[in-house]
Amino acid sequence: MKTAIIIPLVCIAMIACSHAATPNENAVPAIDPETEALIDKLTDVVEVGYGYAGGFGGSQFLPDKNSGAIGVLLFGSQRPKNSETLEAIVRRGAKAMPSLLKHLDDPRETKIPAMSGMMWTIYPDEYDFNRCLRKESPNGVNKGMNAAFGEKNSGKHTMTVGDLCFVAIGQIVNRNFTAVHYQPSGGLAVNSPTYSPALCVAVREEFQNLTEAKHRELLLEDFHKPDSTSRRNEAIRRIAFYYPEIYEGLVLKQLSEPVDDKQGLIEALISYKTPRITDMIYNIFSKTPQPQDGDHVRHDDEYLLLACMKYLIGTGHDDTIRACCLKQIELGNNSKDAGKRNISGQYYRILEAVDAKDTQT
């Protein structure tokens, strides 16, 4: 009888251990000394970057150098130069969140020159959220064009440590938290938690108890229930970076199904290649019809081809990519289709990337 009792207990203990959560993943992280030290260095930031610039609009997940995309760049404006300190904070993920929330209203100024709009400045308290996960934004934010104009310093705004913490939080939790951005036409939109108590409160209330487990679940919700394909694509970047152990299975399942913006999803994977994902993307590439006539083109197919080739550079398929690019460039040069001629430029850039990779090896 004793043996019959002991064996099940041992088995139960072993099963429990085999399915146990990662140590401390359900615990709210304590204030992290390394993050605190990095935040203190934010006062030394001198140049604008993604999420805090008045002369351009765009986005980038800072740890992923392949993710940068500039949407608008005003003539004569400084291009983004990301802060290594801010990137180091973002790389810390959920463990950085308590310190970032603590410093969200930190008024210490950075060394970035004060910014103002060419014609006007607005303080709309823009707060990004996944509209498939919650129906309404928090109270007091997303004021839109009804926000007061030029409320502070005659429309000039100096970036603060709290502003950069706001940007970093958005980077970690897959929210487009942009402290400053160009607003057409000739304007500047400022979303500063050091200026706006409502914005600061909204961020703290939503993310104050973010554990590693909750962070992972939030990114999974963004991936499975996105309010846009961009939300999904940015979620998988962060899952690949912060939680690589669950990344491959999610991607393989998604790529095997008909999904919107498959090319955008593939481009989001470029920094996170695995042999199985590479095999699947090469299979997609091989089955995607290549244009045979420059005047009768399915551009959706072309964009999918381009995304596959961008991913496949350096994976053993460079000769195939080069042949495809040369053929499509020739078709584009002889085409009456303006769209086809424009797309030819992308084939040129891929060809240059293939040749550069060959030179490096």
C-alpha cells in the first residue's frame, strides 16, 4: 500500500515540474538597477529618432535594424539616429517596465533641441491601443484636433526623460507611443506624459502590473486578434525577440494559411530566420507566379515575390533570386505599365543586397 501511494505522488510532482512556468514570470518585476542607470543616461540624448522627431514620420522596433520604415521626411529634416541607450532599455523588455513607469513623468530635459511646428503645435495626447482588445481609449486622452494649440512655450517642446520612457514602453508592449511627430500640414503633434497628467495616468493604469507572462500574452493577443496587419506583424517581431521559444510554431501555422498582407508578415521575419521558416518561405516563393509579361502584371504577386526574396537573401538561394531580379528588371524596362516600372526599382535594390552579401562571404 505504501508503494502504491508514493509512486503517484512522485509522478504528480514530476509532471508538475515539467509544466512549471518559467521562474518568476508571473511576478511583477522589481525596480531594475540596470534600467535605472540607463534611464539616467537619457538626459544625454542629443538627436531625434523614431517616435520623437518633428520632421519625419515612421516606425522601427529598435532592436531590429531591418524594421525601420520612414513614411514622411520633410525636406531638410534630420533623419532618425536612434539612441543606443534607448535601444538598450527596450532590449530589457518586461523587466524594464517598473522603472519606465516610475519615470514616465520625469521632467529632466534631454539635449535634443526644442521642437515646434512650422505653422502650429498641438497636444492631442494620442494613445494607441488594439481596438480588437478594447473598444474605447482611456479617459482624457486621444483629444484629436480639438486639443488646445500652442499651450506651452509658444508651441515649442523640449523632449524629456519621461517622453523617451513613453516611447520605450510603446516599443516593448507593441503600441505606437509617439512623443512627437509631424502632423500635416505644417504642424507638430506632442504627446508628452510629463506635460499631460492624463496621458501619464492612462499608461500607468494599463501597464502597472505587467509581468513577463502578461507581456507574452499581450503580444500573443496582438498576433491572433490584431486590429491591423501592422499590429500583427509588429507583434511577431517582438515575440521573436523576447520569446523565441514560441516564435517558430506561430509563424509556420500562420504562413500555411491564407492571411492578409502575407508579404508584410514575411518581411517582419527577416531578422529571425530559422531553417523551417526558410524552407516554407522558399516554397511560397516557388509557387508564386512570376510575371511573364511586363504589361499584364498582378502586383500582389509581385509584392509577395519581393518579400520572399528579401527574406531569402543569404539562405542559399541567391542564384535563384538574382535570376528572378534580372528577368523582372528587363520586363520593367520594356513595360508600358507605370506600376511595373516603379516596382523594378525594388528588384534593383534586392540585386544590390545579394551582390553585397556575396562580396561579404
